Amino acid sequence: MSNDSTQPTDAKTMKTFLRELARKNRVAQKNKDALSIDICRKFTSLPAYEAAKTVMWYVDAGSEVRTRHTLPEALTHGKRVVVPWCVVETNCLELFLLEDISELVEGAYKILEPKVELRGLPQKKVLPDELDLVMVPGTAFDSHGGRMGQGKGYYDRLLAQARKDAPLVAIAFDCQLFEAIPVAAHDVFMDLVLTESRIIAGKGRTG
């Protein structure tokens, strides 16, 4: 796991330090495409994936583990594939039923997101309690399933609405793992964290 002997000691400074270190590690990560495909294959090999009817994937941005190579294949698995998109006005994530990869276009910050004309269609809207399995991105994770996001709380608010029996599975590179990260009362623990070399059982929401 990533480590640094110059880590600060207070929680707020530590969180900022680890977030910046994890981002730096992730940007420097080599072979992102190949590793991402392997990590996504771990996700689709999970028993929880096999059992799920409605699965949320995230659409990668920046240096995150890349899902865009595997999403087209996921659309052939006979499951409802759902992706989140950010509503800037409300600082919330909405869920979109993805049926064809062409429904995604490059939006703000070069992030793939659902076409504007499709977002408001009733048949495209999905509620968080419909999800059977949730793929979660993040900046840093620890050995207990603790997660550190971008710092804006988008996913924390969304995950709080997911059913308790819907596993939360994070995907990340090894370089994003730390022994422990500071967590707050509102932070949600993952059930699993998948990387290129590890499967970490987290505390989950009942831990």
C-alpha cells in the first residue's frame, strides 16, 4: 500500500495530503488501459454481478480506472446498465439507464455523459433503490473499505440512498490504497475494493 514518512498528523490535513498523493499516484500509473480491463473483469466475475439485474457503472474521467472499454461488453450481459451523471444546479448525481454506448457524449471537462435530450425521458430515469450492485469510483481507499472521493460528497449522497443489500464495490489501482484514511460520520464504507492485485473485503454499511 502507498505510504509516506512525511504524512501530517491532524485529520483534515491528512485527508488533503492523501487525496493529493493518491491523485498523483493515479496520474503516474502506467498501463492504465490494460489494468483497467483486468479490474473491470474482476468486477464482472463477482457472484454479486452474476446475480444482479440492475448494475450501476461509473463512466471514467481523468486518471480513474477506465470503464469505457468494458461498458460496451456490459451492455450485452442481459442486465440493466445504469450510469450516474452530475446535475450541476443541485450538486447531485442522477441515474441514467444506458442502452447503447452512443447515448453518451463528451460533456463538461471532457467527461462522457448522457445526451441532454435523453436525460429527461421517464424511461431513462432510474432510482437508487433499483440498483442491485453499485460500482464506485474514488480517489483513495483503505484496508477497511474506507473511501475518499473528490471532496464534494456527490457519491456519499447517492450511496446513502442505495439499498442495504446492494453491494458497494469500488474499483481502483493499487497505488490508490492506503493502510488507513481519515473518515467522517457521513462517509460510506465499501463492501469490496477491487484492484489489479487485490480484493479487499470492507466494513460495508453495517460494519
